Amino acid sequence: MLRKLLISSIVTVLFFLAAPVVFSSYHHMGEKDSAEFIKVYPDKQNTKLDSCALCHAGGEYKNSSNVTVSMGSCQWCHYKYGYDGKGDIKATLNTYGNDYMSGGRNSDAIKAMASKDSDGDGYDNKTEISAVRFPGSKDDDPKKKAAPSLVYTRDQLEAMPQHTQFLLMSASKSEDYYAEYKGVTLETLLKDAGILESATGIRIYSPDGWSQYHPLSPDSDPAMYHVIGDYPSAVYQYDRQADKANGGWVNYSSGTARGYKNNDQIKVSGGLKLLLAYSRDGKDMDPGTLSSDNKLNGEGPYRVIVPQKILNPPDQGSSAKNQGVVWPYNAAWDHSAGASTRSATIIRVEPLPEGTTDIDLMEAGWGYVDEGKIIIYGAIKGAK
């Protein structure tokens, strides 16, 4: 897979969550630094510290549209250091990584740093490492405990009440299409996780750093797609000019679409919901992968499906040159597909309980994409 790039001399991407959740480590070929760390702290193998996040930080840059793009340590390394290794590796390091490199980049450097407080949070490195806390991050220290969390597998999700919905996925730039998605409603999933009364909303993350916030209850803001409750029922809208099969911009190829004609009421048993889906038109979705230009391809194994709050037809793409069509692009229309998080791996229930530590959000996820898992943490009861 493209994200598993063979770049020697920089440490690995990964999927690390706060203790007590533990994962197998995953390293780039040729990477030697994790072995140096494990020589000194062998009991920390396969913890979140056995990873690139120990020494490498994420970062931000502004793209050509002047939008700030946030990257995890893997993406930031690729962006600043480059796939050809011609960039500045020091620009990717956190404070612990800088101390490690300046100390000689070996196990002796790790030992010598034990009594130092690299991140300046009041705890020396050895104390933080013993507590499985990142010694290069002020946001992760021993006084905090891990937020309650639950990990769900595909089998566990399928054992819950299932929901299927056929709907329009309307996007601003990418293809509009009709599809039938199946999975578990977010409301059902949160109830199973034991959501607390103090919870106000959820933030869903994919492993490329994308996140989308959803309030629990309906909100008047058209961009706020709620978790609890129904969405407006819709009608099927077809026009031959818009059909991709005729050179248009809407994909009507879903098998379920064949049962509808223009302006038919779409029938969804139980109503349209905010859905955590694992299948599209009866097939598992392609797992997400990270391309060489740091873009997420694919939408599985899980995608959050957001119905439209404000009903409108599938409009032409915003970048299309020909807008003299039946449904030209309208920025004011509801393009809910853009809020439908692809390759969702983390659901954070907000706010975090007092005194708990966050997951390293920019590092978590790729392992769960491979394993077909998703984690919920924060304002929930936690382990059952």
C-alpha cells in the first residue's frame, strides 16, 4: 500500500492510542531508532511509544487556497523531509526527538536523556516513559489517566440493530451519486458505548487527520449534522443530462436506483439517520489508503453517511466549466457528502472527562483501517 512507503532513516507511521489500549508497532524498512529505544525500555515495545510519534511531530501548512492543512507525523515527515529524503529531517522532530538526535541518535543518548524534561511539562523523560506518556508532548503527562474507550470490530457492529438507507450523496467537487449504505446508526452505537449525560457531541476522525464534528441534537446551523433523530425524507431526482452514462456528473448505477424514477419518494425503513456504514450497494467499501500526495483514497472499512438536512438535486461540480446545465453548481445547496467522513477510525465523545488524556489523534488510525476496527472514547462509560 502507498502509505507503507520504503523510506529509510525516518520512523514509521502509525496508529497509536493512549494507554491502556495497546497495538503492535509498525516500522518503515530501514528504520533503526525504535530498536535503540527498545534496548533501553524493552517493556515499552508495542506500546504507543514504540512509534514515530515518540520523536516526530505533526505540523501545519497553508495550501494554494490559503487553507491551513494539519498533518500527522508521517505526513509531515513526507512533506518536510520528502519521499526522496532531500528535506530537513530536523524540521519534523519534537523536543524529545531533537534531544535524541543531538545526543548521538543511539541507545546511549536515550539513557542520558532519562533525567531530562524534554517537553518542559514538569516530569522527566523516564517518569513519562514509565507511565506510557509521550516525553515530547506537553499535552500528555502522568497526572492524567486515559479517557474511557471501547474498540469495536466488524462482528460486534453487525451484532447490533442494523440500518439500511438509500440516499443522494451530493458533493461540491467530487462525483454526486445515489447509493444504498448499510451499518449501525451513530445513535445506536453511542448508546451501546454508554454515552454519558454530560456529552454534547462527537468528533469523528480519519487517519489522514480529517475530522468532522456532529452535535448530538438537531442544530439550526445547516452545516451541523446531528447524531440523534431523523433527517428529512427525500425524493429521487433523475435527469438524462445529468446522468454520468450520458456524459453528465451523477452516478445512477446503484442497483437500488433501478427501482426509482424521477420524483419518486425514497423509502427508508426507520428514516434517514447519521450512519456508520460498512457496506455500499451490498459490498464492503475499499479500505482507505494514503496517496503519495497525502490524499485519502477509498472510503472504508467504515464511513459516516450524512443525509442532507436541506433537500436539493444533485448539482454540477463546482469546478466544472459548463454550468449551463439542468442543475448548475449552487454553493448554498446541501453538499452533505463532504461531511461524510471516509475511513473513520476514531469517534471522540465530547467533552473529555476531567483529568483524562487525549488520544494522539493525528497518529491514530491506519492499523484500524487494516484490522477493520473503530474506537470510541471520551464521555462514555468505557470498558464493559
